[in-house]
Amino acid sequence: MFKKEAGYFKETENDAVMEKVNLKGETIGFSILKVSEKGSSPISIALQNKQRETKV
């Protein structure tokens, strides 16, 4: 479960995925854009922060 706390979104290597990080640089969430346009093709991206790697 992702935390509800202050943070900002930053770009990832995938144009459809934005990563939300807190002020410490820790991943606290993500947003997948234009989901309905993606159809049945899977979205795969590795989100990284200072402490660990999170796979979506």
C-alpha cells in the first residue's frame, strides 16, 4: 500500500507512468496515464529510489 503524504510526480522511462516520490526521494506512489488507450498490452517498468527497487 502506498502512503498518503506530500510529494511530487516525476517522469519515468515509460511515457505512460509517472512516479510519485516524497521529499526524501522515496517512492510513495505512481500514476498510469491513458490506461484506456493502452488496450490489453501490459505496462512494465522498474521504479527506483534511494532505498530499494520497486517493480510494477
